[in-house]
Amino acid sequence: ALKNAGFNSVRIPVRWYTGVDTKLKGVKEDVDLAIAQGPAVIINYHHYEPMHKAAEQYPGGNYPSEKQNYLSAWKRVAQTFASYPANKLVFEIYNEPRGISQAAVDDLMLSAYEVIRAAAPNHTIMFEGNGYAKFAQIPNLDLPADGNIIVTGHYYDPYTFTHQGHGDAYNCNANANDGISAMAGHFKSYADSIAVYFPDVNGGSVPMNMGEFGVANKGTCRSISDAKREA
């Protein structure tokens, strides 16, 4: 369905911290299924809650020990998938860093990058910014001079429309601004900022990826029409 809709990649979110070895077999099966259909596959490290809490204490507290667990997991995953075609598999370092300092984000991203790059020297590695991977945070990243990286972001603006019914913070509102008229300007500003801050060693600028977008489940907020959701 994704392929027929025009997408050229599929993202498989994995909470590796609950047990790498128990998940590898199933994730490999998912990756094989996806690649057989044609799209490239993005494997990430998704919602690592213990790491979030430890990173709030960066560089002290539980951060050093939790970071070692994180890097060990990435080493195992990267080694396992290093034999897959480099043009068909991407490693996304860390999903939605938030509530932590930029220094902690950079340390997590760059440390894992080094581990992944050593284990899988030919594969693309994907970085994302702070604040739940907001595109506007990407220019704050410390990116390596590597011609095989991508920056990814998540786009849900305006949250008062896209997240209606998503927790207590976002009320159902049939008249909420859908933000559609602002999207083109937002995307242009993000692309312009990447071009300024992150020229690619191969020329041009570091490529960008849309990692997440969408509108919250209509079942919770029936005020959102199908037409607006589709737009």
C-alpha cells in the first residue's frame, strides 16, 4: 500500500532497549518483506525511555552507563544488518530527542554514529534534531563531515489541529487552523536553513527526510473531516 501510494521508503520503529536479541529475528523478517517490495528501509532506535531520563542528567548521573547500553545495542544491530544492500537500508540514530540539552543530543548522535559507521561503513545514517525532531532544531546539530548522512524531521504543525484528542493538551475543535497554507513556506525555510548550515561534502547540502507527519486518529476527534485529513 505504501509503495502504491508513492512512498520510496518504509520506517520500522524498534524499541531495542527491551532486548536486542529477542527482536532481531522479527525485525529482519520485516526488513526482508519490505525490501522485497522495493522500498528502502529505515531502522531506528525508538522511544528509548531510560535513555531520555538519563540524558536529563548529562553528563553525570546514570548517563554514562545508559549510554553504554545504547551504544552496545547499536553495535549489535549495525553488525547484523551491515550485509544488507547499502542502498536499501538506513540507520536512524535516535527517535525524537526531547527535554535534554543540545550537548546531550550531539553526544548521543555522534557517539552512536561512530559505532554504526564502524560496523556498517557503506550505509546511510540519519540524524534528527531536539524538541521531538522538529525541523527547526536541525541547524543546532553537530553533524560529521560524512557524505552519506541524512537529516530527518517530524512535521505536525499546527499541533492544535493535527493532535486533536491526543492527550489532554489538545482539544477537539472543528474550527482549528489546519495550517495547510503555511506548509510550503515552512518546508522552504527548512531546506534553506539546511543549505546554509550543512553543505554536503559531495556538493549541494545534506539531504532531508520527512520522518513523520499526519493527523491524529479521527476516532477520538470526529470534528476533523476526511477532506481536511487528506489535505
